[in-house]
Amino acid sequence: MNLLTAQNLKKSYKGKEVLNCNLSLPVGKVIALVGPNGAGKSTLLNIAAGLVAPTSGSLKMFNSFDPGSDEIRSRVAFVAQDVSLHDSLTVAEMIKVSGCLNRSFTADIARQRIADLGIGLKKKVKELSGGQRAQVSLSLALAKNPDALLLDEPTAALDPLASHEFLASVMQTVAETEISVIFSSHSMSDLARVSDFVTLLAHGQLQLNTDIDNVLSSHWLVRSTVSDINAVDDADIIDIDTNAVVGFHLIRSEDESKLRSFEISKPSLEQIVLAYLRNSRSHDLKQVGEVK
Amino acid sequence: MTPTLWYAIYLSMEIDKVSRDVSESPISFILDGNSGQPTYMQIVQQTENALRLGHLQIGDRLPRVKDVVAGLAINPNTVLKAYRELESRGYVAGKQGIGTFVLSTPAGIELKHYVQLQKSLNEGWLSEARSCGLDNESILAIIQNALLAQPINREKVQTRQDRELA
């Protein structure tokens, strides 16, 4: 089953296209949603959460459900960038409000999680630290007992310890349930640790969409001259290093034997993602290929 | 694997009675983001080191997946991949819902020797046996016979030496 299926999905704001993609994402994964600012990541998550309507095309959740439907409202939880809590309310009041807005909400789950974290229910939201606010938002999201969790840069404003603790909470939920997670972030080290699938959007289009194990096994760092690497058949050149006579080039090839005559090594996920981002910037809006 | 697994669990319960608390693992893991080593490999190597140094003994439990995940903020599949690798190396046995337990330690043989021996077995005699069409049972039977024959041969040698000395 697919978690998310997008067909010819387009979104424009004031005539400017911010998203234009075909995409399918599997269930049961922790999906890293990566891309430069303005790549359409937040737009995609907002459409999936039913908060924004696409300009054209369609997006379905769990094969056949519309994002705004009651079914999806109870099965999909969204934690937004600008953590959606009200400053003047107490934590207990936030729980109550969330209970009124969501049919599938179990207040005890939220209260228990928040108590376990040592956060007082009588505290006002504005008195909480950034890490506590993120944890309260996550607790409210998980109290719906959702099948999917959409996280839009949830750790962007957090200090390293709060960020670590937030991700640990999400990973604990993943270990204990069969929840699917889509997680957007700019922190490659966080994404590499927590994700098992990567979706790379640049200029509103899809650059990579596959298991991280596949990404790691099909990409190579090749050290050679530019002309030597250009002469190889059946290898996609993702990023050429022109800074040296003999540079490190990032190559995609399913067949390692094609590269036998070169000095090769394995790039990290971060090196691969950076290579695609550089490539998409230099090719501007041209789509450079999708790893199946 | 199942009888050995149950033996490991039985063993862990017996040890529990005596001294150690095996409901918790004696070890934990740390991550080095700059090591260049994949996360699952770091877990495999830290476990192997703990086995070699005696921090982990037969019957001990490896840390629960949810505890590792909560401590390191990593994907549960990464921990499962590491535990599967340790299982395929013969050090641990795991069963879903129960836990992963130490079956053997690399003591008495250095890992590089173990790898060399396994490699020479796989590439030499075993592949020859396979090409003759032998199945696992036949292979095991030949190895068992060879092991049974070995001490007798040594005894014969000793007796011959003994006679010569005499």
C-alpha cells in the first residue's frame, strides 16, 4: 500500500509554481523529505494534511483517500513548522481543545506522554521551552493514534539536546507501532540517522525517491579526470568536480563493474544529497533523473 | 536456531537466579557521527568488542530495540539490521517479542582467524562438496566423522611416539 500518491500534483501561489510532481511513497517507512528552501516540501506536506488544496492534479493518502476527508483527518497527524499551540492556553487546555477538534483523540495518551516528560499540565504554552513545545505538539499529534505522522521541520528551532530528544520520541513511537512518518529537515545527519527512505525535491520536482539502502548501494565517488569519467557508459554523472585535474565525481551506477578501472569509494547520504542539489541548481529546472 | 535460543533463554534465567540481572542488558551503545562507519556497523562492532572483553557473556541480553532507539534517536530498522548481522555471525539469537541473547563469544579465536577459517572452508572444501552434489546433512555427516576420527589419529601418533621412546 502507498502512504501517499501524487499525480501531476501542482501548486502555484500568485501564478508562481512551487510544486509540480508525480510521487508515490510507501507505508511503514520513515521518509526523509529533503530539498532547498522553496522546493515545495512544506506545500506537499500541507496538501497531504488537507490544509491546502492543490492548484491541479491529485493527491491520495492510503491509496484512495482525499486528504481533507474525515477518514484521513483521524489517521494522519501533522506537526507544523510554526508549532501550532496557543500561547495563552495551558497545556491541559490545549489537550482539551485538541480533543474537541479530533474525533479519534484520546486525551489520556497525551496527558500520560506529557507527564512522562515532566511537563506540568498547568503551565501556559508561552512558559514552555522550545523543546517542551515541540514535545507537547508531538504528544497532541500521537494522541490521535495516527497511522501516519507528517513532521514539517519540527526540529529547526530546537537546541541539539531538545532536537535529539524529540527525534528519540518519534523513533520510539516507530519502534512500538507501525506508524509511517514523513519528516522534512535540513539536518542531513538527523535525516541519515532516523530515515530509511529519501525523497529529494528541488525546484518543485522529484530528484530521488527510494530506500536509503538503494541510494547508498547505487552511488559512487569516482576519482578521475573529467574526460575519463565522461567516457564511461551506463553511468549517470550526478556531480562533476571541476576544482582539480583529478577530482571526486559523484556517479550513479547499478553496476559496479563498469567502474572497475577507477579508484572508487562509497559516498555518505549527505554527499549524495548535496551532489543532487548542486546538479539540480546547475540544470535549473531540468529534471535529472529518478532512481527507481 | 530455536533449541539454541531456548537454551540461551534457559541459561539467562539460571544466571538470573545466581547473580546477574539479565532483564536488562549489561551494555549500551554510543554513536560517532564522524566515524564514517555506517550506524549499524558501529553497533555490530561495539557488541563484538563487548563480547571479546567479557562485558557480554553467554545468556546476556542485548539492549532492547526500543531502548537503543530512545537513547540514540535512530531508526529501529538500523538496530534490527545490526542484530541480524550479529545473528548471522553466530554470536546472538533473537526472537521477536522476547529479546536477543548472546549464544557464543569470539573468545579463544581471534576474529580475523575465524574469518580466514570460514573463508577457506567456504571457498575450498565446502564448494568442492557442493559441486559433488552433497546436501547439508551429508556435509555435516562427513565433518562429524572427520572430527571423530581426529582424536583417534592423534592417539595413534602418540602411541607410536611412546613406543619409539620406549
